Amino acid sequence: MRAPGFFMTVVIFLSLVLSVFHLPEDWPSWLAFWRPQWMVLALILWVQRVPQYRGALFQLLFTKNAADDGTTTRRVLVCVWLLGLYVDTLMGEPFGLNGAIFATVTFYLLRFHDRLQLQTLFQQMVMIFMMIFLTEILRAFALNTVTNQPWDLQPLTLAASSMLLWPIFNWLAQRFIGPSRRT
């Protein structure tokens, strides 16, 4: 039995919780560098699986008709931007930073949706590595500019850990939503 609505709700909720979750004090500090970008992975899964999911929220946001002049993309980007503003509030980061990052990733995924559906799992992993690496460089630049946070290797390790976690996300999506349709 497929339960895409429940699955996507659980993935987004768990991603929000795991994004805020901090490791215990007695754990090695280097483990924090390998923490995946849960929300970006959930966002990628959400946007890539839109054609397969037909829940009420997705139908409201993503239904296209003959008179659609790009309003669907704008509605999706506004929804994702608002989710990013909520994540900014949770994480205590500069207001709008995650909204801009999420909207950029979503725009790329929506723009190249047909091409991305044809990629193999390895190609998707490389794409996710590059997207998360670039978004983390942008985040590190913004945090360095606004809060004087020092530069480190965290963008590289976050991208690598997220890339390695993608096959699990993909397998769970295939199990609960169904296989991805290739055009």
C-alpha cells in the first residue's frame, strides 16, 4: 500500500527535527561536520517526486492547466521560500538565507525536472553533492559576512554526507511513493 502523503509529511517533519537536533556534548566534535543537510534532501525529494504525488496540498500547488502561465512555479517558489523562513527561525540564522537557498535549489529542480528524471542514481548523487556544496558555500559566505563565522571544511563534509545519504532517501521514496517515472 502506497502512502505518499503520510511519507512526505513524515520526511519533512523529521527533516525539521533533525536539522535542529544537536549532538550530545560528550560526542566527538568532528561528527558535527558530517551532519547531512536534511531539509535540502527532503526538498529535493519533494520536488523530484511531484509528478507522482497527488495529495491535496500538492494538487493545490502543482496542478497545471491550459491557462497556466508560470503561476505554478511561482506558487511553489513562494511555498518553499516560506519554509526557508521557518527554518531560519528554527536555526537562528539570518532571515531569508534558507529561503533564498531553498528557492534556488527548487528553481533549478523545476527548470531541469525532465533531465534530472533521466539520471542514474550515481549521477543524482553527484548532482546532490554539487548543489549542496554550492549552497553551503553560499551559506558560509553569508554567515561569514553577517556574523564573522570563520571558514572551515564544513561545506565539503556536509555535501559528502548528504550525497551518501541520498540512496537511502531514494530507496524509501521508491518504497512508499513508487518508482520514479522516466520521461
